Amino acid sequence: MSAFKELLKTDRRFLIGFFIIVTVIILAFMSFFSPYKPDERHVLPKDQSPSLQHPLGTSSLGQDIFWLLTFAIKNSLIIGLLAVFFSRIGAIAIGLLSGYIGGNTDKVLTTLADSFIVLPRLPILILLSFAFRSNLNFLTMAFLLAFLDWAWPSKRYRSQILSLKEMEFTTTAIFSGRRTLGVILKEHIPFLIPYIMADFISGFLWAIGMEITLSVLGLSNLDTPTIGTMIYWANYYQAMLKGTWWWIGPPVIALIITVIGFYLLSVSIGNFLDPRTRIQRIGGWRTE
Amino acid sequence: MENLLKYIIPRIFQCMIVIFVGVTIVFIVPRLTPMDPVQSIISRVTALVDTDPRAVEKLVETLTDLYGLRGSLLEQYLRFWKHLLSGDLGPSLTMFPASVVDIIKISLPWTIGLMTISTIIAWLLGIILGTLAGYFSNKRWSQILGTVVMCIYPIPYYIIALILVLLFAYLLPIFPLMGGASIGLKPSFSWSFITSLLKHGFLPAISLVIGTIGWIFMSQRALISRLVASDFIVFAETASLPRKKILSYLIRNSMLPQITDLALSLGGIFSGAIITEQVFSYPGIGVVLYSAILQGDFNLMMGISIFSIIGIATAALVLDLIYPLLDPRIRYK
């Protein structure tokens, strides 16, 4: 808790990032108090520009854009977080196994990861989501995304472990009688945490980006409001050409702000947990 | 020499295993889906004309045979490898009787031209700007540049492309709205064809550059800002070496991960830029792949994916082989 207070006081990036993420989460929670249901259409006059009654106007489908946006943010956050959760659990498990056990296990796992890296991800994602369009919900979508995004991070975790194993303090810890599990938990994990946080953010961004790509191509469940499907429908009714900027603008801006918030948080927490000297001792975190 | 061979041969072998596993995954995935290309063609045919059920049965049989879908999964798989090794990717299911190889031959040059140029431009610009911004991180312009890139980076690529189309093809019609070159022009080295090519390629290329530069810029800046604190740079500063020299040290020391990124993204070109080509109606391989997926054209889908897999795996192999040349710290061990 004291670390949190210190960060708030000393790091402007943390302050801004924290403020943004809190706002985004509040917006997401507001969806529970929405006067409209997420799938309700044609309940309001169409194409109204922003007013007191409808702070972000209404869409060509007769929806209130502000309340729709709260649902979209909530759903997109859920998909992104679930996807990053699954893919990173897989990546960390495989990376650690292959880094610590080594030998044949390492060879098999590395080859498997390499084979996933060379796969053309977007086409496979399009194929799978097209084929399973009808039963695509948050969970299956997150699994699909995770299935295609564990390979690179697992290789990076493996190389982190390999360089940590070579560090002097590892040898010191082993000679002073720490058990293997103790070395892993007490000595190595603290080094990995900032790395994991940065990696979580990039995985989250990838997942959200893919969700938007799929939605824009019309391949996700278009009745569930997400940032991607909002963009899809706005485009479908040619919001940019018709000048209904209050329909296409909010999802894009919400996305940009969310990403920036997470980015700032990750940079500042990473810096805080990981003083430069420590990074330099393990030789930079992009050692491939 | 012996060391060199010991380094190279296992890597070539590993590359082949990776291609093998990758191709196998691409073979299995579409077959796990509930899509049935034969049925979809049959339903398209029979929707228009009343046909004799026996003729339909015959048609199903012929199509199943033609598309290599006969027999168990294992039999299909073995036959698939036999054809593949003789360079035969089979006929396209939807653009019959054109063969997959022919379709790829027509559309791939467009994609390669567009994406190689835009990838290299984005990479060079990203490296240069990222290095400067990382080195002069206290200057005002560097902070402004950083903020601008940070705001552009998360914009979904699709939106960037749409905004460009809207601005420069619709509101200010400077650039053509769609296609790879003016209709009716034959590919040649004539002046009119090349200008038309450049004009049509400009917007897609710019959108790709904007879409990819953010990540390169930010990762380069992060690499540089870590390097700036390292001993050899501090020493170089203290010895007041010329700026140019220090910058070139910084760039050389940050090159390794960046070259990896560049090579892998060049290797990934073969599956095309689906969204770009879709938005700008560019006649590249991405559009072909996208429509192949939607129509259940397994052969075409696999053909393009195999090209892409081989492209990335080869790029990774080449990287492994040239690393020791790029970085004297890595030697063939």
C-alpha cells in the first residue's frame, strides 16, 4: 500500500494512468445501471446529436450511444483480460518448464512454440471464428485468441529463465542451501514480475486489436456490444460519411484512452519494481 | 569449418521440423471445423436448377475426389503430403479449374511489392526516430513525439485506413479509391503503368507505415533509453566523442532484436495484409485468402498458409545463420 502511495506521489505517469483506468472501470460498471438493454434497438429517435438527455447522441439504430459504450467497454475488457489470462498462463507454464527442466522437454516444447510462431495467425483466427461463428461467446473467443498467442511470450519467458539461471545470485542462493522451489519463488519470480506486467499489456492490446479486426470483418457475435462491434455497426450505417461522428468517435477514443492508461501503468510499475541496475545485471529484457 | 557445420545443420533440420508441424496444424484446423466445401458447392448448384439426385451423388463423389477429401483423415493427410512434395497444391475449390499455384502467382507480386516497401520504410523511420527520441529523451520535441506516437499506436488499423480513404480519396480526391493500377493498363515498365502503380499504392502503403511504426518506435526508444545508462555510453560521453559516433554505437547495439522483428515481419508478408487489401480493394493475396476462408476453399487456404509458414520459418533460419555475422559477441558454438 505504501508503494502505491509513493507511486501516486512521485510518478506522474502512474497518476495519469491510474486515473484513466479508474475512469474506464467506472464506465464499465455503469453498464449495470443502464436504462436500456444492450440488445435493445429502435427505442429512441435516430441520429440525434449529443444533448443533455443523450450525452453522446443516438445511433442510426436508435440506441443511446453513451450507455451502449459502457456495455462495449465492459465486454471488450472482459474478452481482452480473459484472453491474456489464458494465453499467459500457458506461456508462463511452458516457458518455465522448458527453461528449468531443459533437455528433451525443452527441445519438444521449443519446437512446438516455434511451429506456432510460423503459423499465419490472422487467417487461422478468421477461419476458426468463421466456422464457429454461431457459438462464439466471450469464453470461446478468449480461448481462440489465447490458442494463437502463447508461443512468442513462452519463448521470451524461457530465455529470461535461462539468463536468470546463469546469474551469480542463483549460484549463491543454491550454495547457501535454498531449495529449487525457493530459488524459483524467492529469487527469480521477483525479476520476472515487471516483465510479466509489460507482457500482459502487450497481450491485452493484441487481443483487443484482434477482437476489433474480427468484428470489423463481421466475424464475431455482432449482437453483443463490444468496441469492435460498435465500430462495425457505425461503419455499416456509414457513420463517417453521414457525419454522425458521435457514433464512430466514442468507441475509437475509448479504445485509445484505455490502451494509453494501461500502457502508462505498465511503464511506471515496471520502472518502480525494477531499478535499472537490476535490469542491466540480467542483460536487458529482450535477450532472445 | 566443422564448428560451422555443427551450428548450421541442426538449425536447418529444426527449421524443417517446424515447417512440418506448422503445415500439419494448417492441414488439421480447417478439417476440424464443421465447414463442408463439397456440400456448399452442391447447395449452390442445386439451388438454381432441379437436378437428378443420382447426378448429385455422382457430383459429390467427383468433387470429394478432386479436392482430396476422400478417405480417413490419415489417408487424406498422406495424399496431401505426396502432392505437396511434388509441388502440386491442387485446384482451387471456388475458382475451379484455376490451380492454387496459378492464383497465388497472380496475386502474390502485388502484396510483396506493397508490403516489402512499406515494412522497410516503417522500420527505418521507426528506428531513426526511436533512437533520436531515446537519446534526447529530455528534449521537448522528443516528449511531444512520444505522446503523439503513443496516441496513434492503439488506433485500430482499420480506422487508420478508413480515415485515409475518407480524406484523400473521397473528400480530396487526390488518390484513386481502389485497385492496384488503373483498369486496362497492362503490367509493363512503361511510365504510365509505373505512375499509376505508385498512385494506387500510396494510400495503402502509408496506412501500413502508420499502423506498424508505433511499435517499432516505442521498442527502439525503450532499448535506447536502457543503453544510454550503460557504462560504455557513459564513457563515450565523458570522453566527449562526437554525437554521430555515439548514436552509431547506440544503433549498432540495439540492432539485434530489431532485425529479428524486421525479418519475421518480412517473412510474414506471404499471408498478405487482409484488412488493408480489403479496405483499398488491392488485388493482393490477402483478399484472395479472405474470400477463400469465407467460401471454404480449403486448398487455396492451405496453399497460401503454406507459403506463409515457409516464408517465416526461412526468415527465422536465415536470422539464426547471420546472427554471428551481425553480432561479434555471438559466435558459432
